[in-house]
Amino acid sequence: MLQITEDYKVKTQTALIEARQNYSGTDAAFSKKYGINNSVYSRLKNGERDGLLKENQWLNIGRELGVNLYERNWNTARTEVFTIIEEDILFCQENSKGKMCVDDCGIGKTYTAKYLSRTLKNCFYIDASQAKGVYLFIKAIAKAIGVDTSGKYAEIKSNIKYCLNNLPKPIVIIDEAGDLNTPTLLEIKELWNATEGTCGWYMMGAEGFKRVMDKGMNNKKPGFKELFSRFSERYTTTVPINQQERVGFYRKLISDVLKVNMADTSLLNDIVRRCLTMDGSGQIGGLRRAESLLIINSINN
């Protein structure tokens, strides 16, 4: 188990206080987001730490806030993918609309969504791969926005609707949306209906998500066409279809990210070249491969 050092507690406490600035709900609701008592949060906010939380609580809060004592310093690059997703999310938040993003894996979709959820006010990130079924999904949303997750399912859902309708310009980002089962996707339609005009919604996924949506509409499954309509009836994409254009897109994407994360850029072109080398199925390596090659390079040097 991770050792909970004093340094870890300090970083977690700092991250918690910073996160509070981007949430318009009450201190009590904010405390619920991280599973702590309001009075405990009040003392943490005032600089206290000793004896307030158990080690597993520090660990859970730190995990949810992305605290990692040993993480590499990964700088954010404003790539084309980052910019397009940011524009989409800002539009949805400002105008309480819904959009869908479907694109290749490994281009920075999740990184961008998590970054925005930490930096935008009332922006909530849900990883659907960890909450595929209806009950877990509803609890994940409730926890993210500060609603009590105990009680009857219908009550939790009603409280989610009430909370989202009473926060100023909230937006819910649902990542890995292709992992959701059909009943859960239809719950999103219900939540959208209940918060129309007051909450923005943004769903993200790879090709699998598009297949789920297209198959549901082609087979005339109840709710799918309506859901597609509520999410602007189109998919946001950034990666070109043409192979030559794809290679150029990936070359620029990987270069943009590596340039702000390499102390020595002398090997930049070599790493980019290795990422662009296609595998047996004709796939190009994305940012995850670039990061791995960067780590290998730093270890070898």
C-alpha cells in the first residue's frame, strides 16, 4: 500500500483547497464529493491535518484529485485536439448544450477532459469505464457533483437533477461512453431532459462509442435517435481519414506534446519517426507510445 507521508498529505490538502475554488456548491456538498465530514473539511481548510483523516481517506482523496508524489512533470500542450475539445466543452457549458466527441485512442482526449474538469468551474468528469451499469453510473455522477450517494436510487437521481439545475452553468463530461450499457445511455437522456437549459453535457469515446450509437439508431432502438438529437446530431472528430493527412496530423500532435516535455529535443525527430511507424494492422502510435518512448529515452540517458 502507498505510504501516506506528510508530504503527500500536504499536497492532497492543497489540491483539495484549490478544487474548492472551482465548485459553486456549499462546503457540505463539496465535502460529500470526497467522502469527508463538513467539519473536517473546515479544519483542513484552516490548515489543520493531524488526526483528521485515516490513511485510506487521504489515499482516496489524493487519488480523486490526481495527487502523485512520484509523477513525472508532464506539461500541457495546447494541441489541435486539446483546442477543439476545449472549444466544444466551453460551448456546451456556456449554452447548456450537449455534444459528442468520437476519435482515435491515444490523442489526448482523456487528458484534456481531466485537465478541464480540474480548471473549469462546476465541470465534472465521469469515467464510464468504471461505472458501466445504471446504478454505478448514477452514483458516480452523484459523488462527482456533491450529492449524497446513500438512500434510494430514485432519490439519488432526483437530487442529481436538483443539484445540476441549481449550480451556475455546470457541465458533465462522460468519458469512455462506449462502455455504457443501453439502459445507462437512456438514463443520460433522462438527465439531459431534466436539466435542459441549465446543464451542459459532453460524451467522449473512440470508434466503439460511434458503433454503439449508430447501431442503436440503425436498429431503431428506443431512445437512441432522441439521444443523438440531444447531443447535436454529429460527432466531433479531429483525426483525418486520408492516410497521408493522418500521418501529418500525428506528426504535429506528437511533436507539439514532446516539445514541451523534453529537456533535450535532439531526439525529438527520432521518437516521432518511431511513433509514426505503422504496426501490422496499419495503426500509428499515438501519445501513449510517445510517452513510453520518452520514458525509455530518459532511463537510457
